[in-house]
Amino acid sequence: MAMPTVPHFQEELQQLKTRLLEMGGLAEERVRAALQGLVSRDPAAINKVLNGDEPINQLHIEVDNRCFRLLALHQPMATDLRAIVAAVKINTDLERVGDLAVNIAEASNRYIRHAPVKQLIDIPQMSAIAQAMLRDALDSYVRRDTDLAHRVLNEDDRLDSLKTQVFRDLLTYMLENLSTVEPSLDLILVSRHLERIGDHATNIAEDVIFMVSALDVRHHLAGS
């Protein structure tokens, strides 16, 4: 009786991965849209992000339910168990990325009510890196690719450096002109939210490494 459940389990596991990828795509798109709204100073684009959280929330619940059903019905062992536990954690990270996209949209909404403080170069670059990290982290999960997961971990330093650069640049503007303080603080918030998105991508990459190799690298990152 046990044999027929194996293909069924693998099929369910594949469906779970597909839904996680779908959720990741939605989360990444929301980050991209929030940044596009900021750069183009487009209130309508920003409002779409602010009011579009429901699809990610629904997927978050669905993925959790799929994970718990797989655990309850199949009682998987070893690698399969780690894959499902990783999916639960990745699901939470992706939901939080969606929340951070909303936070970026909120800060962008405030920012565009003021005159531009500076040309936006570093922040869009941060967004591109964070989105690529998220894509690569999810690809590494689906492909069980620890090399790709390690590359995600190494990208985090670039994001941190850019966030520091953004803060230093904006601090200079604030000290020179008090009228830039409020909008500059919103840009600093955006950079912090983007850094946090990179942190969630890093979490996913760490979960992949643990899933594949049973190696916990959370406090022993490459280069540390």
C-alpha cells in the first residue's frame, strides 16, 4: 500500500514548489512596481501596490496548508522533510517581501509629494540586486542548487554597501538643506526595506543549503 503514495507525494511536492515560485514572482513584481512608481513619481502605480496585497496573502495560506497536509499525510523523512520545512519558512519570507513592497510604496507615496531630493541611481540598483537575489534564491530551491544559493549569500554585501552609500549621500543633503529632511528620510526607509528584502532572499538561500546538505550556515556565512 505504501508504494503508490510515492509518486503522489512527489507530484504534491512539485505542485508546492510551483506555488512557491508563483508567490515569489508576485512578490518580486510588487517590489518592482513600487520602485517604478517611486522613480516615475506615479501615484496610480504606487496605489496599485498599496491595494494589491490579497493575492500574496491567499497564496501564503494555501502554501502553508499544502505543507501541513504533506507532513500529516505522508510523514516524510530526511531530505523530503527538510524540503517541506524549508517551504514553510520560504513561504513566510515571501509574504514578508510582499509586506516590504507595501512599505516601499507607502514611503514612495510620501516622497513624491515633495520636490525630488536627488537623482535616483543607487536605490533602483538596490532594487535590481534584491529582486535578482530573490529570483536566484527561489531557483536554487527548485533546482536544489547550493552553488546558486551561495552566490545569493555573497550578493548581500553589495546590498549593504549600497544602503550605507544611500544614507551617507542623503545625510549630506539633509545637512545642507533642512527642507530635504522629510523626503530624504523616506528614501532612507526605502533603502532599508530593500536591504530587508535581500535579507529574506538570504534566508531562503540558507534554507536551501540546509535542505540539500543538512548544513546550517545561518551564522557561518561565506567570507565570515
